[in-house]
Amino acid sequence: MRRRRSDILGEGPPARVVEHQLRRENADEVDDTVTGTLLVNRAPVLTLWASIVAERLGHPRATALTLGKAVAGLNAQAKGRRLGIYEEPPKEAAKEKGAPAAPHPASISLLGREVPVKATAAGVRAIAKGKPEDPAAVERYLTQKFGASLAEVEAAMRALAKAYPPKRLAVIGFDLYEQFRPAIPEGVRGWGAKGALHLGTIRALAKEG
């Protein structure tokens, strides 16, 4: 019987990231002893985490999904400007003396970002490029990015969010994200790059809460 080179050398599994294909009817039933690793961009990770935090803070799921997508978008814009990928927004023209101030748009604070929102017939929605975000589109986006691992990742993040009281989570939510977000190269090289998301790290943070 021919032996594999890795068996002969005593090496572990190949360095490529393994995506677990766990399928469960209920995401809360995922075995917490299973440590998965997923290769993914930061944007969907932040979108999912921000939406879960928003739910924990009391927002309906549909609203939370749009808030999560908006937070990820605002974060990407800020980073893109720092890296010189996006141009700085033009400064507003000087207002005439005595001109009435423009009405301040409603916003919701989430993970350090002020997200503009609008009340629609279906509920409060985050605004992106002047239009309300579609929660169904955000669901499809997350399914596309995480695939069969979505339920497992979501269960781990929900456990982490539940490990902290809402008021505390509102303060440290982004700090927690920075501790488990995928590691990518610094600077422009990391723009749009995928990194390893370790579910074991998220679960460990939940136990520390």
C-alpha cells in the first residue's frame, strides 16, 4: 500500500484552510467542541457580527441585517480612504450667512459607526447611497459568502454576543471583532484579501465573557 508523503514525514493536514460542511436544523445545536476554520473576506464577517450585535441591542432582525451591512460598508469606505483607494469626499461649500441648516438625518450608533437610517413601511432600514438596504439581499450576501458554514459561524457569534450584557456589548463590540476577524496583509496588499476565520477563537472569547 502506497503511503502518503505527509504520513511518512509525520506532517499534519495541508496548510490550506478547511471549510467544515456541518449541516444542522438548528444552529444552536452545533457541537461547541468542533473548531472550524473558514477562509473569508472581512466584510461579510463584520456584516454578520454587526447584525448580531444589533439584534442583541434590541433591533428587529430585518433592521439589524441592514445595519450590519451598512457598518461593513462604512468601515470599508474609511479604510479605503486611509489607503488612498477612495478619494476624500469633497468639502461642503460654505453656507451663506443666515441660511437654514440642513436637517440632520436619523442615525443609529453601532460598533463605533453612526449609521444613517430611515423609517419605511416595512420598518427601520439603514441607508446606503441614498436608498434603504434590503434585508433579503443581505441574507443572500451572507449565504453566498459563508456557504454551508453560515449556521456554524452565526451560532458561534451569537454565543459571543450573549456572553455580555447589551450595554457592555455596545461598548466593546468592535474590540471583540478585532480579536477574531480574519488576519490579512497590511496596507493595500490586504485590500479585498481573504483570511482565516477561526471559530475556536470566537468560542474562546464567549467563554471569557
